Amino acid sequence: MKNILNSKTVSWLIALLVVANITTLAFFWIGHFKNQRDNSPKEFLAKKLNFNENQKTAYFKLAKEHNEAAKIIREQVKMDKDSFFQLLKSDTIIDSARNNAAVQVSKSIQALDILTFEHFKKVRALCTSAQKPQFDELIQKMVNSVNNTQNRFKPSIKEDMPPAGTK
């Protein structure tokens, strides 16, 4: 009888622990997704600029349209880069083919940059005259942070290589 009581108690404890673990995981997941949504770049910008509800609605619509268009261009950039680096498989690479492929990558990246520029131009148009200086400052900080990120991370392979002309 004690074994049966013991096993029922152990079974209930295990079941309780499983439910507690599932509940804890659910809270973490829900909190993570809510935090991720609240800290998105578009939420950040809308909050920093103190957009009213009409501005937020228009801005979120612009952001959705921009993301959809940018996704298509990013896919094109990826395909163009893939084509460019496929040229490495050939033992003889024609300079004009290499240059044309590089130009195509550049054109795709240029299209993405122009799309982004036009998007922010539309966002700035949503701003009131009081919000525009703050918008300009935020955009400049964003541009500077992107440029600083590119300069901060240098390939470590250069550290392992001896200087040219030495052995």
C-alpha cells in the first residue's frame, strides 16, 4: 500500500513539475516576443518622435510597404552576389564578366539604398515641424552607427598573415 501511495505521490509531483516547467517556458516565450515587438526599430522611432496615433498608423503602413519592397531587393542582392562569386569556379575569369557582375551587385545595393532613402523621406514628411529636428538627429545617429559597425569588425585573418614580401 505504501508503494502505491508513494508512486501516486511521485507521479503527482512529476506532473506538477512538468506543468510548472511548461508554464515557465510559456511566460518566457511570450515575454521575449512582446519585448522583441516593443523594441523593434519602427517602435523605437515612433516612440522617440512621440508620434500620435494617426502618425503611427501612417508610419507603420509605410514601414510595412518598405519592408516588403526591401525584401525583394535583398533577395536580388543575394542572387547577384551569388552569380558574382560563381565566377570563381572558372579557371579563366574574363575581366568584363567580373566587372559586369560586380556592377550588377552595386546596382542592386544602390536600389536598396535609394528605397531606404525614399522611405525615410516619407517618414520625415509625417513629422511635425517640432519633430523634424529630432528625426534628423536620429537618422544621423543611425547612419553613423552603421558606419561605425563596419569599421569596428575587421577580419582576423589579416592578423594571422605575414606582411607582403615576408616569409
